[in-house]
Amino acid sequence: MQIKLKDTLEVIAKYAFYASDYPVILSIENHCSLEGQRKMAQYIRSILGDLLHTEFDPLQQELPSPAKLKKKILIKVPFCSPNNTGPRARAPCRTSGEAVCSTRSK
């Protein structure tokens, strides 16, 4: 079964703060090509918009408290090489349609 990233983000935007105003952290396990990552970023920005916490100060010693991040969504992604080569290179994802998340049926 495949779930479109766009559909997933729309549901998150609608219900992320239904039960609590505290921040939501989305952990992205990304296996997309650079082109696919750009498409994902476009969806994330356009759908989540102002809900995204984008104000980062690299010189700041402490992270903001959860109370300061209320009604914000944070994106957590592992660092990967910009040239996408080597043994951990990412496989391309669908870029002609929409990016998808795969799930396995049990």
C-alpha cells in the first residue's frame, strides 16, 4: 500500500494540534533522489506553511522550550551527502507524480 506524502501532510496540518498545542516532530526517513527531496520540501513548505518552525539560530546555546514551540511542527531528518553517492546513496523516488511513503500490509 502506498500513501501519498501530500495526503499525509494535509492530514498532519489539519489534526496536528487537535489534542495538544505542544510541538509535533516529524521524523523523515528519506530515500529520495535530490529531485525527489526538492519535491518533498515543496510539499512540506506549501502544505505546512506557518506551522513549520523555521527560525534557527546556529549560535544559540539552548534549544527553545516546548512551551515556546506550541503549535509548531519541527522536521527531523538525518544528514546525508549532497552528492548522493557511496554505499548509503538514496534510491530515486517518484518525481513524475507525487512523492509517496510506502507501508507494508501484514
